[in-house]
Amino acid sequence: MTPSEYGTPAWGLAELPAQPPLHGTLTADVAVVGAGLAGLACAYHLAERAPGRDIAVIDAEGVAAGASGRGTGLLGPRAGPAIDRAVRRHGPWAARRMHLASVRAVAAVLALCGRLDVPCGLRPGGQIMATRAPVGLASLDRQSRAYRALGLDVPELSGPQVRARVGVPYTSGLLHRTAATLDPAALTCALARACAAKGVRFYGNSPLLAVRAGERAGSELVFPHGRLRAGQAVLAVNSAAQSVGLPVGTVLPLEVYAVATAPVSDAAYEALGGHEGYAVVDALPMAPYFRPLPDGGLVAGGGTVTLAAGVGAPRLRAVRERAWAWLGRWVRSLHPELAHLPVTHRWSGRIGMTGDGLPVVGPVHGLPDVWYIGGCCGHGLAMSVAHGAHVAAALLDEPDSGDPLPWHRPAAPRMPVSGPGRPLLRTYLDALGRATRRTC
């Protein structure tokens, strides 16, 4: 593949269950809309803990076609805003619980990979948040103080300690020990195969058009060529909630960008922490990041975010080209031996962003026995699996292990994103991106 072409790398994609379009009028005990990590984790836990329950998974395209198949594989602890902002908004006790929940979510994904007996390109290794810019240093200092005050094990790294791990001239960092990297598409496909083995039915190329309460009980989901009546429904549709008119608040569709490279030299791979499996995320607002791949290449993302709604195709193509070009230059700047490293893959994907940075995981107002999962704000690899397990437990009426977390809620805050609000938001995001790219 030449650098002028783009597509997600096929890292470990394998045979999938049949996914015919949904036709006619069908029924199911549970309908799961969305064949990404959240939806499939929910279906998997339901099928495992309630054998014999009739479960149908429906997707607008197919398994791993959305964000779960386009992610860059950083499995690290994070849910909601940075820890210092979480303390200010939710208080120390809730902020601590939020962080520990995200640590448990990482551990749960690692356990799931072992249970499914699929390697997924899994590489245990720490995740480093680092920077060399004054604004990033200030952010790291605030976060470090918050972690210490909460008694959380996130040690601060000096510049030499960061460079000893990844060989890039960062001046400070924070180390998340509970972290790993993996191929999220391979994990998503493994979950789909495991669900199919437990009797879960799959339907593809069937976008959800509407959902309404059933005449007697449950809900009725409408698709282009049919409808499905279900006793319970889980809508793991992320920012597509807006197009269906779900009353879950504002979940913005933001487009993010990534590139992957050819294999680097052994010396560069070692210097960039490849053999230890480190991933590095910059503390700047648009959080450019990189991680080594098992094949010896690198993957990088961040630096640019685009509000996808209302953007014409020519402008979006131009934004993508600029984002990919900058990521290629940034990767080559990480180490002298990368100066002429070719980019082999370029792609984009959609995340769901909420106004307060928290996901939405809860029942949908006005629709009995219908749940929504979405808005992970770019931190969905571990948390999506955790959200799916949480909703499965709720559908099975299993007792909750504790108080609700801040993202266990029916809706995100409403945001003024139509009319004059949309260009203002787009201008703000563009300004943040330009500032990040200049600083890096």
C-alpha cells in the first residue's frame, strides 16, 4: 500500500459469523444494536450468564465496522475528564472511584483476551502521559498532585526517566502501570465469534431508523427492510443516537485520525520502547500519541479533531489530508532514524463526545427496557467492554456492587450545536488543534 492510499490495517481480522440484512418482522428476547465492543460485550455476558435467551445483534454495517474496528489499541485507564478536573467537578471520593473503575476495566479486558484465547496483538506494557511543552507540564503537575492526594498509584517520571523508557526528549511524565496495547478489531471479532458460538444471531447492513415502545411490552426497532420486536433492547450506537432522535442528550460525532508506518530499525524500535510495549500520550489538549506495533512499525494518532456534522465532502477530504500529513511529520520527528520512515496506512474514525467528557450508560427516557451506551470521548477501549458488562447485569436484574458512577445516567448535557453554535464549536476545536500541532 502506498502512502497516498488509506485504510485500517487488517491486524488480526478473522472469519466472522454470517450477518445477513434484517428482513421482515422478527422477534428476540434482547436486541443489541451496534456490533462494536460495547454491544458485543453486552451480548456476550448475556449469552454466558443467561443461556437460552434469544439475542440478536444488528449493525448498520457489520462487526467492527465502526470505532471498535478503527481504534489504535491503547488500553489504558481513563474515564471522563482528567483526574484534577474530575476532583473539581465530582469531588475526591467520586474521582477516585472513577479512576479505579477504569483500572478494573483494563484488567477485565486483559482477562477477556485470555478467556477468548485470542492474542489480539496483546502486549502488556505501561502507558506514559508525557510532554515537553509548558502547558503540558502544568497539566501533568495538576494531575500528579491529584493522584497523590487520592492515594492512587500513578508515579511521576522525570525527563531522564521518560527518556530511559521511550528515548524521546520529553521533560516530564506520568506512568500508568495498568495498561497494555492490543488490536481492538481482533478483539471485537473474537467477541463476535464467541457470541455466535453461544447462539447469538447477527444481522448486518441494517441501520436503525427508529425505536418505539411496543404495543404491549418491550420495544419495536425499525430498520430499512424490516422490524424487530424485543422484550429488551440495548442501543450501543454512540453518536448515531442523534440521527435516531434518542433522548440521551448531546453526543457529538467527532472525526479523529491515525497513521501506521513501515517497520522501523531494531535500534529505533528498542529506543521507542517497542520491546517493553510502552504507549506514549502527550498531555496537550489534542493528545498526540504513538505506540510500537508487534510487526516493528508504529501507529500514531491525535493532534486533530473535526466536528463531522455538517462538513462537506471536499472540506473533510482536505482536513483529513492535513491531519495525516502532520501525523506523518510528527512520527518522523520522534527519533533521528525515523526521518524517512514511510506511512503505509492512513485512516479516520468517529468517536462520541459529550459536553462534560463523561459517557452515557443508562435507560432511555420514555422507552421501557431500552438502554443506551455511548459517548466514551475517545477512551472507549476498556470502558466500552465495562459498559457492556454493566448493562448486561442490569438487564438480568443482578444486584449492583456499589453506588452508581457518574456516567451511569440516562443523558448527557445538551449542547447548542445547531445554528450559530456549530461554527463556534468547530472554530474552538480547530484552534485547539492548531495550538497542539504548533507546540509539538
